[in-house]
Amino acid sequence: MRISENKVNPALQRQVQEMLFQAISDLKNPSEARQFFSDFFTEAEYEVFTKRMAIAYWLKKGRTYANIKKNLKVSSATIANIQEMMTRPGFELLLKKVEAEEWATLWANRIKKFVGSTN
């Protein structure tokens, strides 16, 4: 993806970025987020964004480069780039959120099974 050579005034750019961040943080649920991201990004941008997250997630889970390449149809260079990016606070935050959601879902399902088995 190419970045435009025509630079916006830095103050205006920060203001617009803050509007975007606020709009994203105001999304109420995964359905709203899915609708926003699928409409806001082009198909290619959306694919890059989701593959980036999947690569980071699978690397964190210990999957091999070969497995990730095969399943996500990405290059070793792409995986290596994401691996380097995973030390950034934003990536770490995203992965913590995903892991927290996994943990919550796992325990919610266990509780449902337990409560269902006692009735």
C-alpha cells in the first residue's frame, strides 16, 4: 500500500486521526465492528489487516512459518515483518485482548456446561 506524497497539515491529521480512533472505540459489538471495517476498508486493505492479526496470533500460539504460509497464503518475509512488529505495544495490546476474549469464552462455556449438568 502506497502512502500519499501529499501531506496534510499535521494538526489537522492528528484531529482526523482522533476522530477515527473515537469512532472505532465507540463501536458497541463485533457486528458493528465487522460492518464498519468491511465497509471502510477496500477488500485488499481488509485482507491485509486481518492476515496481519492472524499471523501475529498464530506466531504467539507457536505455529510454524510453514503452517502460516500454507494456511494464510503469505510469504516468509511477511511473517518475519509481523514477527518484528509483535513487540510493538499496539500488537501486544491486540493479542492480549484476543487472549482475554478466548479465556472468557472458554470459561463461559465451562460454566454453561456445569450449570446445565446440575439441572
